[in-house]
Amino acid sequence: MSRKYLIAGNWKMNKTASEAEDLVGEINTSVGSQTTVQVCVCPAFTALAKTSELVEQTEVFLGSQNMNAESSGAYTGEISAEMLRDLYVSFVILGHSERRQYYGEISTAINLKVLAAVQNNLKPIYCIGETLEEREAGQTLAVVRQQVREGLANFPTNAIEHLVLAYEPVWAIGTGKTATDEMAQEVHADIRQVLAEMFGESASASVRILYGGSMKPDNAQSLLSQPDVDGGLIGGASLTSRAFCGIVEAARALS
């Protein structure tokens, strides 16, 4: 099954609304009219409204970095799926390793967010991955399998086409270290096998699995050429249009 590459930029806690205007303008100019590769930008909450306006007439999709599982209520500082949809958000990153590490999020709680997202017509980008200690202990596949099963429990099979996963080896995020092409492919293939066990072969074949560990223009093509790597969740390299669009162009060259 042919899966369209998705290159999603996670800006993390960077870029004011005015800074977003400059960055998105450059991205729009460079890759905003092509449809070969799906492109998504995920700014901080304060820049979502401005970015939504900027990408409205383009082929660039808007994503959020997080959301709450509840629809509304007394949850100070939180954002609901309905609020995101009101800004024409399409994707939402859930379970990023930084949310797990710094804010204590666990897969069973993230699962509630995943289900709330898809119920509100948002496409969850569910993040999974192992720490350096877990990799060195030979636990990578066991850890990732458990995260997939817990985070996607009760996910509706009829909505599987809206699901995106992102494998992010925690030891490769923001460190400049990158999993080798073979390491990435091994884990991605195993993730797809777990999806097949949960949802069936056909559904598994339709799910895009992104790589999220220090992908850059100079290593993007080799990573993206792996059979089960369907794009990238880009951190640091998404903060400049040259680097981000270079990764998009690498994906276009392979499409």
C-alpha cells in the first residue's frame, strides 16, 4: 500500500506569533503549493491562531503539540479538541517523550487523549520510543510494543486511516544522535507488526509511522528510503525553513 510521506514540524516552546509569521511565510513559498508530500507545522498554542490564518490558502496542514482528553471544564491552562478544531487544526502530537519525561504522562493516560482526538476529527500523532537505558538493556522492542498497545487501546479500526505514529528514540532527541537507518527500520517494522496484531494486516499497512529522532536534510533521504519509515516528526530542524523544507524536498525526491 502506498503511504504519502508526512513531514511534521514540532516547534516545541519556540517562536512567538510574529516569529511564526516569518517562518510559515518562507515554508509556504517553498513547499506550500505542492501536494506530493503532506506538510504540517505544529506551533506553540499562542501561535496557533496566526498560523491557521497563514496556512489557510495553502497545502500546509496545522498541528497542535498537545491537548486535554476532556471536552471542557475546570482544567486551568488546558486546551480541548473542540478548541483546536475551531482553529482548523488537523493533527495533534500526543505522548511526546518530553511530555512523558517532564510531566509524567503515561501511555494509559495518553490513550484517553488519542481517543478524544479521533472522536473530534483530529489526527493523532502518537509518539513512542525508548530511553538510552532501555536500549542498552535490550528492551527497545518490548518498551515500544507496550506503548503501542496501551496508547492505542480501544482505538476504532474504522478510523485507522487517521492515525499516525511517531517513533522517537529518546536518546536521539535534541542530542544530534540519530538511529541508523537499519535501527529505525527494525523498530518501525516491529511497530507495524503490533498494529497488524491489533487491527489486521490491511489496517496496519495504511498507518504512517514517522521517525522522530534528529532527522535533518543530510540524513533524511536515507532514513525515508526505509520501507516502513513514512515521514518525520521534526524538532530542531523545523525552526528554520531551509532545514525543514530540505527534509520535505528529500521526501519529494523519493515519492
